[in-house]
Amino acid sequence: TDTIESMGYSIIMATIDGRRGVRNMLEARGIPVQHCQFHQLMTITQCLTKRPRLPQNIELRAIALTLSRTDELSFENALADWYSKHGKWLKERDTVTKRYAHERTRRAYFSLVRNLPNLFTYQHDYMQEYSIETGKKIANTTSPLDCRFGVWKDKLIPHRGASKQLTFTMLCSFFSRTTD
């Protein structure tokens, strides 16, 4: 972040794909963090599959799929309702191994709970005010960045043998030409 700021950019908010260390570093610097909603849905899909069979998993996936069309309070209430209905089931343990019987569902649910404070940062009042003042939309996913990374990587391919300093200089020039 120091390098980007030294180039004259000011970091208003960061949208990240879920790395906790990055989130902690940004929050320690006072930068609001948005957890990418697309990456969160991919985590849920990885745990529950696209077509879950258990009714509890079907309900949890349905809640997760509302992520981009809802607000923080509604989403939090839906999760709380799901947990009050299925919490006992979620705590079940296998009698032989003593492990949780529904580990993948637990992973999906607790991922949503853990990331909830950062899933709706783009909707907070101070972000909305910034968006209105500047006319720029605050991103809830990393998609706008992901497509740029591909362009930058393609431009660096012909210079594979370049030193780290030259690569850094080229990346800085890409940043300086980025207007959005």
C-alpha cells in the first residue's frame, strides 16, 4: 500500500479475495475492507456443491445466493434463523470418530459468519457517500481488478527475463495509465 500511495493514489477501500493476513494488515492501517462476494460464493459452492441434497445445505446455499441482492441486516438475520433451526444438527458428532458429522456444512456456515463483517462494506454509509460524491461505484467483487491483472500479465510475458526492478517499473507505468 505504501508504494501505491507514494504514486499519488489514495486507497479508499480494498476489495480482497479472502486472505486474512491481508485483511488484518489493511484494517490495521484504517482501510475499510470488502470481502469479495464472488469468492465467498465459491467457498460455499466448494463446501456444499452446486446441487446439495440435504435440506439444511439447500437452505444455506439459498441464503448464500442472496448475498449480492440483500443488505447486511437481512443476511445476518437469515443466517441466524438458519442456525436457530439447524444449530443442533450442525453440532452433531460421529459416535465412532467423535468428529463433527457435517464438517463441510460447518465450514460453509462459519465462513459466512466469519466474513460477515466484511461482506457488505460497500453498502456502508461512508462508502455510499464517497460513491455519490465521486460518481464511482464501489465494487463488491474483485472482478474489475481480475481482468486488469490478466492484461498486465500479458504485457509482461515478452519481458520474462527482466529484472525485478524493470518489472516493477513497468507495473508502475501500467498503474499510472489506469484512469478508473
